[in-house]
Amino acid sequence: MAKKTSVFECQFCGWQSAKWLGKCSSCGSWDSLIELKPTQIKIIQSTKSNPQSSSNAIPITQVSFENIERFSSFEEELDIVLGGGIVPGGLYLIGGSPGVGKSTLLLKIAGEIAKKAHKKILYVSGEESAGQIKMRASRLGAISEALFLLNEIDLHIIQNALNEQEFALCVIDSIQTIYSPDITSAPGSISQVREVTFALMRLAKERNISIFIIGHITKEGSIAGPRILEHMVDCVLYFEGDPSRELRMLRGFKNRFGTTSEIGIFEMKEGGLVSAKNASKLFFTQKSAQAGSAIAVILEGSRALVIEIQALVSESAYPKRSCTGFDTNRLNMLLALLERKLELPLGRYDVFVNVAGGIKISEPSADLAVIASIISSFRNRVLNAKTAFIGEVSLVGDIREVSNIDTRLKELESYGFNKVILAKKPSNPPSTLKCFETNEVSRILEWM
């Protein structure tokens, strides 16, 4: 008699074990391992690659270059993030918090491609009725004869629909609602998500259909389901932004067809999400100068954004430090540097730093502007509204150069700035900008 083989799988990360454990050894989740049924184990084994492949290894010099053809999504910001457009046969995964605009964006794109490119699009929804989708499509102006709706959660029916007609693009809303009858577990489980994604990947490559998958996220902010889900797709996109505000940002965390350094910036309007025509205006507006405000220029991908750094320093018996859009640990480092180098008694003061517009800074080029805004608020001295601060600050108090300084200065010039404080003056600065070099934090006081 054959010995029974048991497989236990974590419902959070997909890690498997031959015996039950109270705690997952991979993600650390408690009481998350469940035993897979024989049919589930059979499906998992069938999806694994066959080591006895008939393919022969060939020298890389004999491999011809693959010509990747793209078609536009008719949303400029999305095309930027994708690397120039949508690739036929590409499998795209998009995640984000509830209400951030994932379904709205993809429905609008589906309607635009159907109307302008005259391509057949299939929108599959397992969460909303056809009437609800049409109501939103009417508001977005996405009504087209080439846009087809399918309310279904059965994977086999979805596969049949894609095989019956020549669709150029398919939207799955969402992967957690689709199930395969071959697996007995509930929709959204680790086994179901893995099997459904694998089936969609094969369908996308065989039929040359671009498929967008909407994924729910966990409370930690990652896409729910097994980690292999992100490895199987060609592109992983995350929507960021507060649903109560107009600004939305789309970031690429994986892209086999382009770079992951670009971001897309959208605004939520009455007619849905629209591409931001002038991104910097969302984060910076010309106004009268005030104490505690400094201007910086950061890079998001290849674009420069002019942003305003706001600081508030207030005396307190129990000092607090708080940041919005800036790293708290880096703020603590800068405050310690100011106390050491400039002898500012910030240990007795509350310090609050905010990046206007809701953007999050992920590069150190705004360090100098943060320091300038803190000193401005501490001494209640107004900085020149036409002066910007660009530079990274080290632990020893040095101000260092940042990358792509020419791109940053051109953006400042377009907004009418006339002074820039930076570590090193470029060889060919814009004629309308006066660049002042400074290599130490202590020299910032000269500009106050």
C-alpha cells in the first residue's frame, strides 16, 4: 500500500511543508498552514516545469533580437510607466488600496482602446454587475461596441470567451474572485490564485492577448496571494494615493519590457482618472514666502518635480518628531547634525516636517531644503520665495552633489526661480539662474 503524502501550505505566502506547523517558517504567520487535498497537490505538480524538455541549448550569439511591438493605452502617464505602451501577450498585475482607482483607470483605458484603436476588449468582473460597470463606463465616456463585459468567476468560462473571439486586451477584476473548478479550495486561496494566474499566463502567451489583472492588497500594502503571483506576471504596478484626495501615483515595481524608475501621475476628476499634464503644479504653487517653507527639486524617474518642504519648530516639554512624505529616521539624523554642527537646541522643540502635495520623497536630494526649512522655522526668518535648495547632506555635515542637476535646474527655470543653493555649480547653468555653491551645512546660515 502506497504511503500517503501530505502537503501543508501557508495561506499567506504559499510556503509548503510536509508536516503541520503552528508558525510558518517563511513569513512567520501563526496558524496559517492547511493541508492540501490530493486533487490540489496534483494540480500543483502539473504546473511545475517539466525537466525533460525537448529544447536544445544554443549559443547566445545565435539568438535573434525580439522586436517588441506596443500599442498605446491612450493615457500618456500609463504609457510612460509601461515603457512606451502595452505589449501584446503581456501579463500585467496592478494593485492598490480600495477606492484608489484601479478599476476606474482600467475601464477607461479599455473604452479608449476600443473606441480609438478599434480593438476588441473583454472586461471580466467578478465583483460588480454589468449594470454597475455600464454606469461607470458612461460617466467615464468609455461606451463602445468593441468593449465586451463578462460577469463570471469561473476560469473555464473566461477561457472559452477569450478563445471564441479575437480580443486584443482583457481586464480581470479581480484575481481574488476567479476560481478554477479543478481545485476544490475557495476563490482567493493560495492554490486558486496560483492556478488561475498560471492559466491566464498561458492564455496570454498562446493567444497574444494583453491581460491586466487587478489584485487586492493586504494591510501591509503588498498584493494579497502567494509571492509567486508577482514572479509569474510580466509587469507589477502599484497605485498609491489617498482616496480622499485627487492625486494618484502609479509606480512600476517590475517590468520585463521597460524600466521601473518611472511613475505615472493622475488626477481624479469628475470624469474619472486623467493624466496630469503639468505634474509639478500638483506639488508646488507660487505664493508669498513664509517662515518654515523651502523649495526642493526631486527626480521621479526621468522627470523633475518642484516641491515645497514645510517645517514647524515649536518649544515643548515633551519633544516629538513627525514626518509626512519624508523618512523619519533621516529627519532624526538631520536634527542631530544641526544640534552638533550649528548648536541649535532642537532637543527641547517639537519638529514637524511635511512635503506639500502628498508626494513621498525617496531620494536624498531634498536634505538641504529640509534643513533650510527647519532653520527658517526655528529662527522665524522667511526664505526667498525664488530660491531653491538642492543637495544631499552627510553625517559629517558636508553637502554633496546629486544626479541629473541639469534636468532639475531646467525645471526651476521654467517656474521663474532665480537663485539655487547647491553643492557644485554646473558647467552650463541656465542664464536666468544664479547658482551659489556651498559645501557645509553651517554656510546655510549665510542665506537666511
